[in-house]
Amino acid sequence: MGISMKTTSGKILASVALVGTAAAVAGMGTYGAFTSTTNASQAVTAGTTVISLTGTNTLAVAVTGLLPGDSVEKFVTLSNPAGNSDLNAVTLSTTSPTPTTANILTTDVTNGLQVTIESCTTAWTVVAGGADTCSGTPATVLAKTSIIGANRTLANLAALTAAGADNLKVTTSLPTTADNNFQGLTSTIDFAFTGTQRTGTVK
């Protein structure tokens, strides 16, 4: 019996049609799928680092007639306002912009002007003609040192904590070792307090 080309061709065509149908179904399965979407919105606000000189501030009052062995006490309130972050440190930098050519009043670290800073948990009590006193708890913020210096870290500060404040007494003194070369000299001292934010944490 001979081979029927017609019959064979029909089987081939049927197979091709079946494969085409399967491909179409597979395509539908690839692009047809159930989905679900949900959303959340997160507000992010950066914190702030702020320190301020508030309330009492007598540092701007000029000092005149300072003689060897004299000292003058000034007051300033250093604050870390409520709502701001805690701090890692507060540093003090002091410079002398006037005169433009510095003199030994500020350049002589031994015989020139010295500075000391103390804090008190209450307001300082002013004593006329004598050392002002603290009726609360006193603490040393900066031990006596030459008046000009950069980035000196201040100790024992309540202002490291948000909403904290410190009643500071800033004492400027001229050592008894200052000789006649210091007579009549004038300098202006700028005090710059800088707060550094706390270390970053996982919130």
C-alpha cells in the first residue's frame, strides 16, 4: 500500500496548530496576574544644633584700668534652647581682632591676660569689691589659661543637654608678673562658643 502525502500533511498541520495554541495560552499566563499595592508616607525633619547667649551677658562691658594682680568678673548665660538636640561638646575660641597687630597683653601666655570660667547652678551673687559667690553648686568650666586660644573644650556644662543652661562667670586677670611694658596696652577679646551635635544614633 502506498504512503498518503495528504494524510501526513494533515497531521503536520494539526501539530503546528496545537503548538501555536499552547504558545498563546502560555503568553496569556505570563501577562495576566493578580496584583496588590499598598503605600506609606514618612515625614522626616532634620534636628537642629543651637546654643545661645541669653539673659545675663556682661562680656560686652569694657574693662579699663587693669593693673597687675587685678581681675574682673563678667557673667554670661549659655543656653541650649528647648526642642534642640543634646550636644557632644561646647568649645570656646578666643581671638583678638583689635589691635590688628597683637601686643603682649594677649601674646604673652605667661604674663599677659589670663581667663578662667566657672559655672553655678544658681545665679551668681555679685559682691562689690570682692569675688562674686555661688550659693548653689559651683564647677570649673575652664581652668585658668592664657586668654587667647582655639577650640578649648568646656567642662561641666548643663547646656550639653537640650533645654539646659549654665550661669557662667568669666574672670579675666592680669598676672602680678606683668611689668612696665604692659602699661597702657589695649586689646579687644572676642569669645566664640561652638556647640557640636551629639553622636548619631539609631532612632
